[in-house]
Amino acid sequence: EAHRLAERLEAAIGHKFGMETELARQDTRVTTWKEKLFDEFEMSYAHALEYREQEFVMSRALSENRTIKDRLREIGEVNPGSVRDYEETSERYGFLTAQRDDVLRSMSDFDEIVRDMDKISREKFSVAFDMIAESFSGIFSLLFGGGKGEVLLENDGDPLNCGIEIRVRPPGKTNLASIDSYSGGEKAMIAICLMFAILKARPTPFCILDEVDAALDESNIHRFAKYIEGFEGTQFAVVTHQRQTMEYADTLFGVTMQEEGVTSILSLALGDKKTEEFTDALQ
């Protein structure tokens, strides 16, 4: 009897040792899992108990774990500074977007201003052109001693970009024609008519004419100088070598070199006793 009890005691001691060994092994596993839980998820065991599921299935959990790990590998490594980079990029994006919107608004405002300016320019140009066209017709008949002259737009719908055509019919001609078909003297006279028409529509206090009468014959010079004499609101300084033009001037200015290397400036108000002397000096 004592022998059987000794055997049973020895067996119980062996079983206890095995159980203690298994308990130590399980404790080690639990410790390892706790450390792994914290290392991978930064979560304590007590915190993890809040997410504990009663109907937990290990196989399903392992499958979900593999799926999540595969997705994490696809995403790649986590950048710790990504939040800060995002904030900086977002701030930069907001700034650039605001700048772009400001530029777009400015462009829209500028386009509106251009449209308004274009509208005003069209209106002002049309008014001025009509005045010039009307003046040109009258001045042409006056300087040519008759005939007809017209200034026309090639495209009334786009006055600021289209060409301008000048068609005239001097006395003795039968049809209106472009100025290209006339002689040099006639072209010069037509250009003078247009110049006076512009000055009449938009007067200027002072105007310099340089040899504009060089290609004119005597009759045209007479009409040209006579018209300048009666033109009101503008003072003309005419550079000319034509005697007939000089005869209509109020004051003459001349440059002469009576002695070699010595230039003299002469001036004379017409009607002075020295008119003849002045003319001789210029010769």
C-alpha cells in the first residue's frame, strides 16, 4: 500500500512539474504577444481588451491580417513628415489658387476695359471720320476749283482695322477714281486736301508744312496758299521755295550765306520797306 502511494505521489509531482513548465511557457508567450501588440500597434493589453470579440475566429483574423499587410505593402513606407508636408503644400496651393483667381479676375476686368475702350474708340473714330469725310469733300472742290472727292471705309463693320479709300474726280474728269491713277502733282494736292480736312476736324494750334507745295503748279499753289491764309485757329510755318507761297505769308524767315562759311538768319514781316532787299538777299 505504501509503495502504491509513493508511486502516485511521484506521478503527481511529475505532472505538477510539467504543468508548471507549460504555465511558464504560456506566460512567456503571453509576454511575447503583449510586446508584439505594443510594438506593432502601440496598444497595451488592457487597451486591447476593449476591442475583444467574444466570437473571435482565429482563421478569419489571420486571413484579414494577411489582407491588411498586403495593402500596407502596396501603400509603401509611411512618411512621418507627410502631415507637415501636406500642411505646407496645402498652404502653398491655397496661396497659388488665390493668386490665380486674382489674375483671372484681372484678366476679366482687363478684357472688359478693352471692350469698353474699343467701343468708345469706334464711336469717336466714326464721328471724327464722318467730319473728315465731309470736310474733305468741300475742301477738294474748293482747292481743285470743282470736281468731287470722297473718303470711304473699306469695311464699315470694322472701322478700326479696315483700310481707307480715297476716290476723287477733278474738274474735267468723268468718273471717280482712286488717287493711284493720278499724277504726282494731283496726288500731292489730294493729300493736301486730306490734311486740311483732318486739321479742320481736329484743329491744332501750330502746324509745320515742309515743302508740301513742291509738286504743285502755279494755279494750285495759288489756291493752296490762299486757303492757308484763310484757315482759322491754326498757325502755319511753311518751309517752301515757291515765291507764290511766300507772297501769302505774314512773316518770312530765311537762311543765307552772303560770305563763305558765315550763315545769316533773316526775318521780315511782309509790308516792310526792306521786302525787296530781303528777296534779293535770299537769291
